[in-house]
Amino acid sequence: ENSSIYRASRAVFWLTLGVEQGNIKAIVELGKCCLFGKGCSINEKKAYLLFCEAAEQGDISGIYYKGYCCFYGKGVTADYSEALNCFQNSVNNNMPEAEYMLGICFKNGFGTEPDINKAYYYFKKATSYGYAPAYTELGNIYSDESFENYNPFYAFRSFKKASSLSDGEGYFRLGLCRFTGFGCVIDKNEACKCFYKGTGLKNLECLYYLGMCYEYGIGCDIDYDKAVSCYKTAAYHNHPGALNNLGGCCLYGKGTDYNPDAAFRLFSKAQELGNSDACCRLGICYKYGFGCEADEKKAIEYYRKACENDNITACILLAKLYENMTDNEQNLTDAFIYFEKAALLGSGEAMFETGMRLMNGKGIKKDERAAYSWLLRSEKTGFIQASLELGNSYFDGKGTVRNYNEAFIRYRDISKTLKDNGFVFFRLGICFLLGLGTEPDRKKAYSCFLKSASLSFNNAVYMLGECYMFSIGVEKDAQKAALFYKKAAEGGNNPALCALAQCFETGNGIQKNETAAFRLYKQAAAADFTEGIFQTGRCILNGIGIKSDITTA
């Protein structure tokens, strides 16, 4: 390394002599040394003046580097129009860098109107010289759906070529393709390898994504220590995402000691650099007092700021915060507003929450048809709770036409995933019992009620009593029926109260006790259960378990 520095210093010495003799090549090369700090201290102003001198003498490299300085504001105020003019005057001379920079100008509208076709033309020309960054930008053009020749496979192929020429950005883009299956088959192992190779070329995005691979085990084993190492390196260069993720590691003690104070500082810095996830996490810090004093007002402030930048998590957290505040209509309305915003941003969970509030009129006027529409959209994102509620909508005819076939399909499919949801198995049991959306099958109905009851769903406990009382999928056993009625009644099930009362009244499956029967009928009546009210009146009229009283009956 020392010998390299020495050689660079000697080069500057000789180049300076060349400049004094008016050698144009020496002028350009000395300008590059001053611009990039090779063999001397960085002096952007001197570099710009040297390039201007060479450009005035018609040197193509001098013209290009003058444009480079104007483009990036090196030694002169940034001037895209002048940069564009310089790049245009330095093409067609075996200088792919100029072709490439013209492509950048036309792609992004620097010094000219954006023109994706012209950008494609110049990037394509630059690739003819084997210029690696041009292949990456060509891939980006192919990835743009507004481009008439949009082609994911061509994009993937361009990124692959760029990476083969050791372009760090090319490796990053290739890794994203492998990760998402854009233009190729998804291969997360290869994605991780691409990010790893890109880190060797000092690509910060590759470092950041490699950190996430290690943190979450994407294409490699989870290794929090390596994740933290990647984040630290990228964070040193002020990468907003790396600062945010490093803060997360500090907050949750991943690969480093639990340190909420450090997490708060990192989130703050990432937020200042425009990272909306960090802004959301600052809201969490203020909400729960991580690395700072708990302050709900500041939590709301940062959640709102992140929401303004379309951060889905912040919108959902803000909605839940409002919903958990003092129960008033304005808070519920605010909660709906933020759930709906997150839903419009594509969150399946928020689509579900929006649908449920429309279904129940919570914070918004009740609209079952709109609710059904949101639930349908949520289901398409794979949010399983939406499938359950859609099953209920089809079963009950809420927001859509009653359709037992659609309801049954959803209950059946959900039961394979939500194996601890008693309600799902109860509804399946009803479908099998009554032949709703499927062929009647009493044994399957009994099996579903048994499963549901084992999950403490009280209505299913009552239905097990009915199964044993009326031989539904199982042999009749009045004593077991009475036991299940008793258990369901203790859980507040009104039909079970009446069924157990009938057992006491008739002595079916239990010792006859008309007084106990009347008490149970009366308990159901007190809950405004129609059958309980009728049976209580009948008992009073006929003196069953109580003295007859025609007027009261």
C-alpha cells in the first residue's frame, strides 16, 4: 500500500511538470488525481479548472470530465444543462462513460426532458464497449413497465452480464431478481450469494441486503453476529436502512447487547435520512419508553409522519392506538381512516380491519356490501381471517347473496390451518348436519362438534348434547346428553338451559326435578330467550315446579 501511495505521488509530480509544459493529457490526468485524491489531496476546484483548460483545447476526456464535475457539483455549482452539453460533445470517441452519463440524463430528466427511449439507446451504445454500469442501467430500463420493450428476462440477463463484469450494482440487482423471481426462477440461496459478492465490490445495498439475509435466514443460516457486522459497515456510510436495522438489533438484542438507548439514537439518525421504518420505530420507542421517556403525543407524531410517507406498519399502529384510546366516536373514526389508508397501500391485515369496521359500523357508517368487497380483497392477499369472515358473510348473507357452497369451502379449507379455532369446526358441523354446501353427513357433523367442544366453543358443547339426545352421528345416550347440556348451560348457553330444564322436567337422562326445571327455564327467560320465556309461562300455567298462576303465566 505504501509503495502504491509513493507511485501515485511520483505520478502527480511528473504530471505537474507535464501541465507546466502544456501537455493536454497531463492536464486531464492531473485533474483526475485532484478530483479523486490520487497521489495528492482532493481539490475539486483545481480539478474542474484543469478539465476546463483541456476542454477549451478540444480534448474529449477534458470535455467529459468537465461535464462530470458540472453533473455532480464537483468544484463548481451543479449544472445539468452544461453537463448534458459536455457529454453530448464527448461521445463517439470510444468513451462509454459519456454514453452512459447521457443515458442517465435522459432517463432521469437531468438537463433535458425525460426520454426512456433515448436513455435506452445510449445505455445500449455504452454496453457495446463492455461498460459494466451500462448493463445494469439497461437492465433497469427493461424492468420499467412504461418501456415499450419491457422484458423481465432481458433485465435479468443484463444484470447477470453486469455482475460478470464485476459491477457491484449489477450484483445487487441480480440478487433482487433471484430473490423475487423477476425474469428468473426464485432462488434465495443464489440471491444471498449475489449480495455477498456485491459486498466485495463495496456496494452498500448488497451489504444491507446481506445483513437481512443473515438476520432472517434468507438463503443462508441465521447469524445475528454477521447481520450486525453488515449493518454496522453500511451504517458507517450512513445507509438509512442499515441504521434502522442495526437499531432493531440493539432493541431486540440480536447479535449485540440489548441497548434501547443506542436503538433510539440509530432510529433517530435513520429517520433524519428519510427512512420511514425508522420513523415508525421512533413512534414505538415513544409509545413504550424505549431509550426515551414514554410520550404518547410524540408516538402519534412519529406514526403520523411515517404514515405521510406511506408506511403501512405506522398506519396500522396508529389506527390501533386510536382505537384503544378513550372510546369516543372521533377516535374510532380516526382508527378507521388509518386502517383504510393502510388497506389502500396493500396491507391484507388492514383490508380485513377496514372490512370488519364497515360490517359492524365501527367508526364509519355501516356498509355490508363495501365490507364484503374489502374482505374479498384481503382474502386475495392470503390473510386467513378474511377467509373466515367471508365464510360468515356467505353463510349469513351479509354484504352478498347467501351462498352455502362458498361458505362451506372456506370453513373446510380454514379448518386445515386454524386448527385451534372452535367456531370454524362448529360451523363445519352445522354444514354437515344440515347439508349446507355439502352432502349431509351426521358422523362428520358429530366429529366437528366434538373437535369444536374440545376447543371450548360452548355452542358446540350444546350441539354434542343434541347429538347424544337425538342419535346424530353417535348412539343415543340421554345421560351424556344431559351432562353436555349442563356444561353448556354453565357457560351461559340459553338453548342448553332449556334442554337441561326439559331433562329435569321429564327425568330423561337425569333424576326428575320439576323445581330445577322451572329455575332453568326462568334463567333462560331472564336472558330474553324466547323459548325460555314460553316454557316459564307454561310451567306457571300448569304448576310445573311452581304454584299455578294463570294471571302471571
